[in-house]
Amino acid sequence: MTFDKDKKNVFSAIQPSGTITLGNYLGAIKNWIPLQEKYNCIFSLADLHTITVRQDPKEFHKNILQTYALFLSCGVDPKKSIFFIQSHVHTHAELAWILNCYTQFGELSRMTQFKDKSSRYSENINVGLFCYPTLMASDILLYKTHLIPVGIDQKQHVELARNVAGRFNGIYGEVFTMPEPLIPKVGAKIMSLQDPKKKMSKSDSNRNAYISVLDSEEDILKKLRKVVTDSNSEIKYSGSMTGVDNLINIYCCITGKNVNEAEDEFRDKGYKYLKESVAAVVANELKPIQSKFDDYIKDLGYMEKCYKEAARQANDISKEMISRVFSKVGFVPK
Ligand code: TYM
């Protein structure tokens, strides 16, 4: 991939912490693919972020390779984008340390994800979990990123990156580019199938709460059939985060229809029909991804070639920024 100085830069990442959910796919990855035609795109598997929650080494290793294969299957194209594994590019951890020294304890204490994860993993509230947002800020700021395509749950972290960048620039001059989140109008928050007030999450202990991108057609239908719908017989989008709203959102996200069109289509058809229709479009969307995945995951040699070349490019780009930061802070050059 050639980095075109006239184009804007896009950066985004995902944690390889198990499967990819329909939420990750609709809220983030699906939107990354068209951006590759217009921008300099850099995508990463944020494996350093993932160890903030304890991982089984063998599972973790497998998840990293699986997630890499899944992204290729979803359409991340190594010829158009730089798609690397975060731990292969040492500048991320280096800049994270420096940014830690420009971030306030109070700012990190206010992060919703930290509060949420520290209550869920109360036996392991490690310092990495607390500093997670400064590592994420480093990911973004190393590549002069203009746009960050993410779901709405990452907005607060992007805000923090902007605040830290602004503070650093205020002291040392214009070093970092000010990034903007790019949040989709539909699909920015796909909700749990079991509790529509909660985000769909791959770390949910209930497998029925999320659809994995690798789920079979049968499993997709089974999970969607279990979505709680109210006793009201008319199918309507309420805007108050109900199971039906979530189903309609998923449907609209995949078909490109708007809510009114979906309501017209389903109004008198009943919940069974709605669930089966959503299951059919989801399965249809995921089928080509699943068949490509089966091919990529067998070709570890090809994937290795891709992520090594991507790491080389990411190192080349990011080392310019880290040298600039080192020099601004006053470190003696190597
Ligand atoms: P992660 O791995 O939790 O999620 C990856 C992407 O999926 C989006 N997402 C969702 N979108 C809609 N509905 C949902 N239910 C849903 N669940 C997840 C997330 O918003 C995200 O865009 N900290 C990040 C990874 C990261 C990163 C970065 C992102 C590390 N460095 C730099 C952007 C820029 C995370 O844990 O995402």
C-alpha cells in the first residue's frame, strides 16, 4: 500500500479477544471496507489491549490468527490498507508511556469502560486496564489520523485521545493531528439479544446474547428466535431500546433500508416473521465471509506475509512520529 500525502488518514483497531460479534461487524468493520477506496487506511489487531483481561496463552494466540483471517474475509485488503498486529510495532507501547505522563489520573478514572470492566473483573483491576485509553491514544496519534471509524462505545476514548493530543500540542507546538470519530448513523450500537438495554459484547457469558460472525445459519435463527418481544402485536420502532428496535436496526443496517421502510414491511406480519427475516439477511450477509474465512485460516503462510509486511510499513510510518515526540520532550537522540 502506498501512503498518499494528499489523502486523509484513517485508523481503527479491534481486540482479538475471542470471536467477532455482529455488533463489531455492523458497528465497525463493515464501515471500514469502503473507506479503503478513499483514504490511507491503517487497521490493527489491538492485542496489547487484550491482555488487560487475563488470557489463556494458547487461546489468545489462536484468537489473534483467527481475527486476522476474519478481517481479510470481511474485505480488509492488504494491498489497499496497512493491516498489522499491534504488538509487532514497538512505537505503540513507547508512545503510550510518554502519553501516560501527560494524562491525569482523574481523566482515566472517569472512563466508563474502565468502570465497567473493573466491576466485571474485580479480581484483576490491573494498571493496564486503567491506562488502556492512553495506549489507544497512541495507536491513533502515531499515524497522524484524521478519522477513526468506531462504534459509539469508543467515543469517550477518542475524546480522551483528543484531549491528550491538545494538551501535548499546547506545550510543544503542533505535533499531533486532531482525530475525529466516524460513527455510523445506523449500527453504532447493536444491543444484546438477551438484554436490549446492554451493548452486544463478545465477552458476554451468555452465548445467546450475541451472534458471532462465524455462527451457522441454524444458530443465528435459534438466537434471534429467543429475542424478547413485547405482547403488542403491531411491529413498531419505539426508540426506547427494545428487542424489536434492535431487530429492526440490524435489519436496516444490513439491507440499507430505513426504519420507516422496515416498519411498512413488517407491520402486520408478526414477530415470528420479523425474526426469521432478520435471521435470513444476517445469515446471507455472513455466508461469504465464513467461506472466505475457511480458506484464509488454512493459509497461515499468506497471513504471515501480510502481517509482517504491514508491521514493517507501520513501523516506518510511526517511527517518524515517535522521533518527533522524543525530540520535542528533550530526550537525547540515539
Ligand atoms: P472492540 O474490540 O471492543 O470493538 C471493535 C469495534 O467494534 C465496535 N463495537 C460495536 N459497534 C456497535 N455495536 C456493538 N455492540 C459493538 N461492540 C463493539 C467498537 O466500537 C469498535 O469500533 N478499544 C477498542 C480497540 C482499539 C481501537 C484503537 C479502536 C484499540 N486501539 C484505536 C479505534 C482506534 C476496542 O476495545 O474495540
